[in-house]
Amino acid sequence: MAVILKRGDVLHIQWYDPNLKKTCSKSTKLKATQANQIKAKKYAEKLQNELTKRYNESRQLGVKNVRLKDAFEHFLHINEGKHPKTIKDYKRFYKLFASYFDEEQPCVLINKLSVEDWLLNVRKLHLSQNTIHGYGKQCNHFLNFLFEYNYIPMFRINRAVKTKPEVKDKIVFKDEHIKKIFKNLDGKSWNFKIAVLLLFYTGLRSSDVLTIRSDKIDLDKQVLNYYSPKRKKYRSVAFHKDLVPVLMERMKQVGIGPLLDYGNIENLGKAVHRYLMELDLDGNGYSARTFRKTFITLCRSRFGMDASIVRELVGHEHGNTTDKYYNSITVEAMRSELEKFKVEAIIANN
């Protein structure tokens, strides 16, 4: 029961919080007069009613009294099979979240108003809009987890408070820059040269090309067999005939094992960035991901390749029922369609 206490000449309210399992108190900032005593008593009754209501609702909903820190460890355990980059994003989000919410306190202290206040503060940070939206998305994932395991009562975030993504322009390599990238590959290590050629000619994700092994390449059939961390499945795709001689040489060099010697996608990304800086192309918004965007754009807009086959080549999910469930796209069909992808036509025009 919330009670009124006099400390000096100021009235304080003291109560027991069943969620925190401890006695709390706060100053009313009211002088200890008879009139203020009545005001403080009404406030104490209101506070007690709110505490009792919240506690009863939590019990009815089966909400568990678990620390935020423990809940996040559970969250990581449930998602441990996801890509390391995703786990890193979760941990980055939690670091910012725990700077506002005490991770030693129970999750039940998290409510609609406090989360909305956190989101509003995040939106004020001097970060890019998409970085801020990333925090918003991770917050949404974590809240859904807390709801699912009855760590907190369910609530809905106001749409006006939610973060929003920024739709950026589609940046692809200009033809003259493609020529420059190819021309200056001579003298580079085979490890880097093959990485660039694979990114350009296949349009695969950086995380995909890092899983390609020399013993999983069929040069005769022009087929790459690899594991896609993003899709969480093993895939087989045709590759362009221009890659045959360079892959053959690289396979001799590495023997049986990974084709590329980069520990992670960050290292590959840094290597590409250094190369672009060396060519004075780093001011165009280019990155390792630009190869994927360029490949898809060239396939569809320049060479008029079949959309379903392009999606299959780059590892995109098929959006329509026909391709998703009925149309089996063969390696032969992919290889045939790749005949339209003519790099010499791009380079010859510059």
C-alpha cells in the first residue's frame, strides 16, 4: 500500500513495486501542510491503483518477471542460426536500447510510452535515415520476441513514431568505369582479381561468393555450386563463359578449398573500396554491392534477359506463383540466357 511520509518539511510517497520486488519512494515536492497532505494521499491512492492494475494484468496474461539482460540472451539464442552480420546488428541495437532501459531491471517496465520515447530519441541521432531505420527494425523484432514469450504485455507503436527507410537512387557502374575497373586488374593478386570478376559476372552477393569452393565448380557445364547464407540453402547456377579460363587458373592455384581468401564480407568490401579509391572512383557512391546492382541492370535493361532467369542467377526469391512453385529453371536455360551478356560490347563503346 502506498503511504505518505514526511521528510523534513516535504511530503514523500513510498510504495512497494511487485515487479521490481523492492520498496520505492519519490518526493511530491509538496510542503507538509494539511491541504497538501490530502493532495498527496489522493496521488498515492491513484499510484497504488495503477500498480495493482498493472500487476494483475501481467499475472492474467502470464507475463514473466525476467530481466532485460536475460531476455536478450534468450533472443540471441533463438536467432543463433542467422547470419553473423544479422547477429551483429542485433547486438548493436541492444547496446543503444540498454543505454536507455536498465538491463538489470525486469522487462515488464518496458511499455508503449517508454519505447516510443526511445524511438523518438533515436530519430534525433546524427545518423543516416536508413541506419536509424535499421535500429527501428531491430527494435520491432525484439519487441515481437518479448510479446511472444510473455516477457511484456503486447502493445502497438504509433505509426507517427516509427522509423522510415530512405529510398536511395539506384547506383550502377558507368560503362567507362567498368572499362577502367577491368583494365587495371592486371597486376592485382589473383585472389582480388577473381573476386571482382565473380562479383561482376555473376551478380551474386559478397556473402555468396565467399562460400564458393574450387571443388564445387564444374568448368565443362559452367556451373557454380555454393551455399547462400542469405537464403540458407545450397544453390547451383550457371556462370558466364568468360569466367572459364580465369576460374581454371585459380582452381589450379588453390586446389581443393575456398576460391577466395577473404575472412568475411567486410574484408572483401574494404579491398574493393581500396581499389575504387586507387582508380579515383570512390566518390561515385560505388561499393562491392554495386557489382550486383550493375549485373542485374545490365541483364534486364541492356541485354533484355528473362526476368525469372535473372532472379534465379542472382539468388532472388521469385515473386509470382508460377515461377515460385511451378517453373523449374534449368542450368541449361541460365547458361543459354547468359549468352546475351556481352561485356565486350560495353568496353568497346568506350
